[in-house]
Amino acid sequence: MKVPSLTNLSVEEILAIYVDAGVKRHDAIMVDKIGTFNRLCDILIAVEAELKGRPGDQRTAFLTLFDHSNWQVKLNAARAAAAVAPDHARQML
């Protein structure tokens, strides 16, 4: 999976990419496509790094994904938000 350029995107657009990768990871693990699952991790890491590097550390945006219907998206978001909102992340996990 190619990591998209994130620098000129809004936080909402970046979160949409994160959600898409999370849903695809869920689908991949359900059909035992471990390679695909692992490659999608590069996108998650890039999104997390981009939000962390933005003014004010925008990783709190992951908290908005805690209500998502997909468990993989929730898990990814909780892990990513743990550094900036540890109590909320622990509750989600």
C-alpha cells in the first residue's frame, strides 16, 4: 500500500484515510491476508506521525473515532490516542 501525501490535507481528510486503512485491515485479518494487514500499518503510522507533528499535537482527533462501528478502527484509534489522552484510551481498550 502506498502511503498518500498528508501534508496538505485537513484533519478530517486524514482521519478518513485512517478509517479506510482500519476497515481494510479488519477485512484483511478476517480472510487471513496478513501481508495486506501489515502493509496497511504504514498508512496508520504515517497518519499518526502527521497529526503528532501538527501544531498542538492533533492526535486528540483520534478520540472522535471511538464511536466508529468497526472494532479495528476503534482499536487503532485508542492506541494512537494513548499518548495524548491515556485515560480515554484505556477506557476504550
